[in-house]
Amino acid sequence: MAKDFDVIGIGNLNYDIIMLMRRFPDFHEKVNVDEAFFGLGGAAANTISWLANFHMKTGFLGAVGRDEIGRAHLDYFRGLGVNTDGIRVVDGHSGVAVVMIRGEDKRIVKYPGANLLKELNFEYLARTRHVHMSSNPREIIEAVVKFADDSGVTVSLDIGEAQLPPDIEEKVDYLLMNEDEYRRKFGSLDPSLCGSRNLVITLNGGGAIIRDEGGKVSEVRGLSAEVIDSTGAGDSFDAGVVYGTLNGWDLEDSAKLGMLLAYLTVQKIGARSAIVPLEVVKREASALGLELPFDISGEDI
């Protein structure tokens, strides 16, 4: 049965305020910054933004406030062709994230706002081939993974700060964690300790350790880049993994695409500043000598 969407994202919709600091202020001190960025964000929303630019049929499930930020999120997604039927508009304020960056030191303050009021809509989720989740509470993760497993829908989960429920770990098709998150949960970087069907552990400084469904473990080496702002790099990596796997690529090539998208992201300020069409990404891959199987099945989604 044909599906309406390739991917539906579930997560937060924030307004990002990012400031590049020479130093952090002391107690009761005000400091000026030389560079700042203001724009739309939210982890799963950043991933969906890449995928929509890559011509995939996308939707989103979340919540925004009845304010200017909420309207901006809806207008942005509709401009990309992202279906917004799953986004609730509620009374109150949309989510905001304030990010302060000094070199490799990044400090974030979040106001969740309307994000706390997102509601699952399983009729909506049944219309997609794949669900991608990031920045969600445990109850949503559990409900969506169980639904997807019962419905034949694949699911990718960037666990982030959330707790990984042990009873659903083996039902996650693609689990994405960074090195620090994985070490905290499993005590080492041994990929065999995790029971998910496929596993991607992104490494500090670039690259990733991956384990596919057949148990094959490999390491993808990172690309060297001058990091201006790492905000959204993991979300970009996720987009590469989702795009590649849904186009029939193996997990290693999908992770290489994710690495490339993260490489592009860290060289810009803001999570979505580096988002470019698929044709541009293909040229970047060629210039960097990355052999990726674009058009593996005739024409990518």
C-alpha cells in the first residue's frame, strides 16, 4: 500500500538565539557579542528540513504557540513542502532555545513552551514509511516505537537527553547516539552492548562507529573542518542516515552522507544555515572524494 509520506518527524519546534562569545559573563555582568544568529530550530525539525530539501515527502508532528514564532514555523515548513497537519497550534508561547558558544564550550538554556503540548496522532503516523524522533519524552518514544513495530513502519531515534526505555530498545530500527551519551548508558563504546537493530554512535571530533542489522561493525572517519558552530550537526547527520537507508543504501554509506551534512553544518552559524539542495550535496561529495551511491535505485527519492 502506497504511503503519503516518506518520513514524519516528531520533536520540538524552537526559536534559536545563538551568540558567539569571547567569554561568558561573570555574576551580574553584561557582555556584548560580535556575532549572533536568530532562526528556527528543533532537532527533528532540522532533520526534516534537510530531507524536504532532498525531495522527500515529509510531515511533522509537534506543537507551536499562537504567536509569531509559531506562524514562522508553519510558514517555513509549508514553503519547503512539509505537511503540517500534525502540528498543533496552542495558546501560549512557542519554544525558545538560547545558545551561548565560546570555542568548543556550548551552553544552552531552553524554554519548552508549546513543545510540552504535542499530541500523538497514530492515524497521521500510519500514513508514512518511516518516523524520525528526536528530543521527545519517554512516553512518546515508547508509544511510537511500539506503534511502528506493530504497523510495519520503520523508526529512527536520536535519543539525545532522553532515557532509553529498555523494553523497546530491540524494536528501534536505527538508534543514533553520540559518544558521550553511549558511554553514559553502556559504560564503553562497545556496539554489541546495545540491542537496537542498527546502531550509529557519532564520535567527538567527527566520524562514527556503526553496527548494522547483520552485526557488521565498522568505523566511518570524519571530515576535517573548522568548527564555527556545532548546533544542529547531529540533526544533519541524522538526515543523512535517514535519506540513505530509505533509498536502499547500506548503513555505512548512509553514515558517510550524514558525516558530510554535519561537516557542512559546523562551518555555519545556526542549525539550518547550511541546508542546501541535494544537487549541491552531490557536488560537495564529489569535491571531497566521497563515493556515495546516489541514484542507486535509478532515482533517489
